[in-house]
Amino acid sequence: MKNRGLHVVWLLPVLLGLFSCAEEPYNPTPYSLNLPPHFSEPKIPFDNPLTVEGVALGRKLFYDPILSGDFTQSCSSCHKQSLSFAEATAVSTGITGAQGNRNAMPLINLAYHNRLFWDGRSFSLEEQLLEPVPNPIEMNLPWLAATDRLNQHPDYPSLFKQAFGIEYIDSTHITKALAQFLRTLISGNSRFDQYILGQAALTPQELQGMNLYVTEAADCFHCHPFEERFQFTTFSFMNNGLDKEGEFQDSGLGGIVANPNLIGVFKVPTLRNIAQTAPYMHDGRFATLNEVIDHYDMGGHPSSTIDPLMKHVGTGLNLSTQEKEALIAFLLTLTDTDFLSNPAFSAP
């Protein structure tokens, strides 16, 4: 009995030491979005809430070329902050030199979007982010190789543990971290926003352009309404008359859902920071805003899937040169210079 008592006495400090060395419980810090006063609250997925640790990790991953096959490209290579997280080329070029067939969409106010890609094939940011890394014409790195790299990295395992409480890094949590960072990319402090909030004035030319925009004169407001949570998009999909019947080079949404009635239908993009996101359209065919306005001014090309909102096919808008200039002047008020240089969105 004495020996047993001694054993117990000897074991007590050991057991107490084990408990005292136990790890702190996983307790990430909630992250509050910095929303403009006229923006509504976006819906954040319940299984991927924003946290300070998750957002910081996603930001680090966004700028790290570790997720590309040859360590030469990161997400930021095709989504540059100074360009509203878009790029200045018609289509993107991957690490092998291969080119895609679509323009890189700007990553702006994505917290409000429920379908991603020009053809809408992804229904969440987390789902969308699974594609670029293993895509052979983009970052060209299989997910297994990507997770191996991060698990063997000196810093990432502890960062993922702080953000998600996990011991092993997988693709699910990589995309969750990236999605958290992308949801913080909120833009809503352009001169137009300041005007709406009574903090700035627009010039007579800009006011004329806005009047053209919100009336049938230029007919922009049906597809790019600013009343829709001030996002300048309906978040919907349409054929805006880019191609004639039988000349579609890209099926868009129709190719995803195998529906001939949706051939040539693409996502309606936001017009926020539009001056920074040239070239325009899903294939980057228009180099300037003038070309875009000229397209709509002529009414677009007829086809069986053209959207009913394209009401001026065959007749055009017949805008004058002065009206076109006023319309562009208004569009330039949508530039949020703070967003384009916000240090919280830049490389860590």
C-alpha cells in the first residue's frame, strides 16, 4: 500500500503538468465588415463566418505564389488591386503560357453575389475558388500537391490552426480562407456614393450623364440599377447582343445548363470602378468605355436568345456625341480610389 501511495504522489505532478500544458481552446476573433452606410448586410455562410484570423490567412494566400505549380503566380497575378482586382488584358494567361477564353472579372463586393463566373457555374465563393488552382491553363497545381506544400510549410499549419482549429490543411479550408478575404473587398466610397450620402456634388455634365443612365434615353438602369443594393447590377444573366445568331464563340450559361435558349447568356457585371476594369465583356472584346457605349448605342446584334431588355435592336439609342461624353463622365464617378489603394487589401 505504501508503494502504491508513493506512485500516486509521484504521478500527481505529472498529471497536473499535462493538464497545464493543454492547448488553449480554438477561439477565433469575429471580423466585422466595414460597410458603407447605404449598403445592406450581405449574407455570410454560416459554415464560414468571417474571423480576423481567417481573413488574414486568406489575404496571405491570395498574394502567395505557393498555390501555383511553378511558384510564379498567385491569385493577385490576374486580380490586381489597382485595377479593382481585375487585369488589363482581354483574357488571362496561366503559368504555362496558355491563355483562357474569358476576361478576369473584378473581385469587388463579392459578398453580395450568389453565383460566380461569367457563366454562373459556381453558387458560392468557396465553390468557385476550387477551380483556378488545379486548372491546367491557370495555376496548374493539383490540390493534393498544394495541400502537401502548405502542410510542410513552416508557417501555414499554425495559421490554419488559429483560423479553423484544424490539424491538417485541406482544399476546403484553403478556399474558405480565401473566400473570407474576398468577402472583405467592399467598395462603396466613390464620388457617386458621396453624392448619394450628401457629401459631394456632381458636375452638370455628370448629372446629365446620370439622368441619361436612369432613363430610357441611355437605358442603362434596367440591367445596372444602383437601387439594387447600390451594386450597379441585377446579379442576373443575359444576352446583351454581342453576337449575331450562329456566331457565338462562347455558349455562356447555355453551355453550363445545356439549354439552347440560354446560349450567349452571361453574368451582368457591376459597373463600380468600371474605369479601372478595361477591357470589357466576357471576352474583353471592347478596349474602351467608348466602344461599350457605341455597342449599346447601335442597339446590339439580334439573335434568338437576346434579352428582352435589349429593346433597341435594329434602331439603336441614337445618342449624340455630347450625350455619350456625359454618360462616360457619370460612369467615372463610380471610381472608388480608396478601394484601389486600401492597405487592408494589399499584399501583407
